[in-house]
Amino acid sequence: MNLVRTRKQDMLLPGLFFLGDTLALLAAALGTYGLRFGTGWFPVPLGVPPLRVYIWAALASCVTALVVFHQRGHYRLLGRDSLRRDLGGVATGLAVSLALLLSFLFFWRGFSFSRTFVAGYYLLACLLVLASRRLVRAWQARAAARGRGLLSVALLGESPMTAAVWRLFAAHPGFGYRPLGIIDAGVDTPADIPRLGGSEDLERIALERELDAVVVTLPFRGYPRFVELAERLSAMNVKAFLVPDLEGLLTTRLHHFELEGIPFLAFRHVPLAGLGRVLKRAVDIAASALGLILLAPLLGVIALAVLAGDGRPVLYSQVRLGRDGRCFRIRKFRSMRRDAEAGGAGWTVAGDPRRTRLGAWLRRTSLDELPQLWNVLVGEMSLVGPRPERPEFAAGFSRRIPRYFERHRVRSGITGWAQVNGLRGDTPMEARTRYDLYYVENWSLAFDLKILWLTLRSVLVRRGA
């Protein structure tokens, strides 16, 4: 029975995607033909071409596109794709398929296709294929929310990744998995994860629970067991997935390459280098200079308000640790009383009693951070990056948090990936460091723009300040 369930589940969604893509591509070809030659919106100096030629071309394009989609892994069950990833995959796949088809037609002089048709077909096909896939994904998510069509999954072993995998499956039923519990649970296994038994009873558990897959989350020292476990699961036609125990490398995007057929994996790859670093700095200079000019009236009003409310100094200057461990002075509008640090450096907490009345509002709206645009302009900071810490705090963090100083491989930022995920102020530095390292190793200009947009949205709704 397990064999039949797994095969049906493996074939259903890919089959729906394949069928939807086929219908969308054919509809795009016929729709484009009708718009181009049947509406009168476009001139047809040579007359309306025969429909059969375009139908054959549509069939050839459809087959080519489906093959390209298949080769690019569009029909594999790898979780739920985002709209952006779907759009990128569809647009690239169709471009490749059209390039192949047009290359063939270049050598066939029997017919000349309308360029307007080709361009229109590409755009309409992208839209219809994307719409078809979103409909299938919406159906998948609705069915999963009702508990239908889910693959029964158990976790085996205990590592720092076990709880993370459990939370992932429990929070996202749209991925298609129903987590049942853990096999070989350890003393540190979270209490909310049901215990199913030990690995010595693996066959019995798989049959009784009708498991479709087992996710193995063993620590490094237990990896030799994976081959034996995978063979036992394979004999019952139960899929075996291995989630590596990479807590120390959890933020890392693997950079892979091949030399003479031998694969290499590079850990802790930093994309912010070379041209990327130049581009990021150029954006920082342009945006900070423009911001200082446009916000000059607001900066003046805030400065006068601070001066009138609590006297001088208007700006608060503090030494922070930046890129490569270099110290610099960060500038903010003063939001604390002048004697706030008379007893030494202290960690900012929610509802900090040291704040002034105006300072509380400035912190809540994040307007106290605006003078840091000057730090960005002179190259001490960036618009986006890990938030800089005081040297005395950073020294303590580096002793108890692995890889803490790796967040200093890039310029500190006014905002960052940790901050837009709610990790500001009095929040665990371990969690903030994980988010910071993820940013360092996954940087892109689009990522920066996303963080800036999320920051603006958070400020406007006054969330997480």
C-alpha cells in the first residue's frame, strides 16, 4: 500500500504542472495568433498567414519548452516555490526554448514568422504558464491545509537541526509533508515532538505509521549509520533524506565548482567582493548624499526639538566596531538623558527609563538613526549591514558566540537582515549573529533593496523599534 501511495504522490503534482504548462503554451500560441492577425490591431501587409503553419510551430515550441522545463528541474517536488523564483524559472526556460527553436528555423527558409508574433507569444506564454502554476500551487496549499495529499514523515536522530526541521514541516503544510514524530529521540529533543520509538523498530514503525519518508538528522559522528538506515528504508520503498548537521555553517551558501569531473564545495563563500563591493559602495554614496539633502529640513527640526527639550549635546557620539575590526564613531540624535551612562555602558532595553520624552518617540520611529547617513557617506558604514556593536560588548560576544567576528567582514549598516526580522535592542545576540552571517554570505543588491523596503515598512507601522 505504501508503494502505491508514494508513486501517486510523486506523479500527481508534477503531472498537474506538466499538463498546466502544456495547455498554457498552446493557449498562448493560439491567443497570440488571434491577437496578431485576427483583431486588425496590427498591419498585415502580406496577408494573414495560414493557421496550420503556426499550429505546427506552436506544437514544436511547446515540446521544446516542456523538455527545457523538465531538464531545468521544474517538475521536481522540492517544496513550494516563491512567485519570484517561478517567474524567473519560467522566463528563462521559455527564452532558452525559443532560442533553440529560432536557431532551427534560421536554417529553414520555407517560411518567415512574424517578429511581433514571437515577442507577443513569449510574453503571453510567460503570463499563462505562471498563472497555471500559481493555480496548481494554490490548490496544493488548500489541499495540504485540509490534510489531503500529504506525505507522512518521521525524523530520525537528534542534532541541532532536528527541531528546526520539525518546525519547518509543522509551519508549512503547503510543502506537502505531515511530520509524525521522531525516532531515536534524545534527552534534548523538544518535548512537543512525539516519540515514535527506536531505530531498532524502524521497519515496524514505517509499516504501522505508513511512512512515506524519513528525514535523518544525525550529528556528524552518526553519519556512518546513514548508509545502513537508507538501505533499510529503501527496502520498504520509504524515502530517506539527510539533513546535515551544519549548525555552525547554517548561514552558509555553498559555492560549488568542478575541476576535471571532480566536484568541490566551498564553505563560507562571501559574494560581497570585487565589482559587488564597488556597486554597493556606489549605491551607498548616492543614496546617503541624496538622503542628507532631501532630509535636511527634517534633520534641522529634530535637532531644534532635542535642543529645546533637553539641551546640548544634540548629537550622541559613540565608538563602535566596524568592518575588519576598525573602530569609528557612530552618530545619532541624543535620545537618552545626559547622565545615562554615568554608571558605565549599559544595554538598551524596552521602555528604558534613561530615555527622554522626545527620545522615546525618536527611537520608536527610528528617526534618531538619521545622522548615520553621514557615517555612510564617509565610508564608515553602509545603508545595509550588521549593526555595529560597542567594542567592550563585542569582545564578550566573540568569546561565547562562534564566528561572531565574521560579521565584520562587511561594513556595518544602519539597518540589517536581523533588524527587519524583529531582532533589535534587547534580543539574543546569538540569533542576531546567525542572521548577520546569512546576510554576509548571501549578499546581493536585490537583497539590500528588500531589506531597505522591509525597514521602511516597519518604520511606517512602528513595529520592532
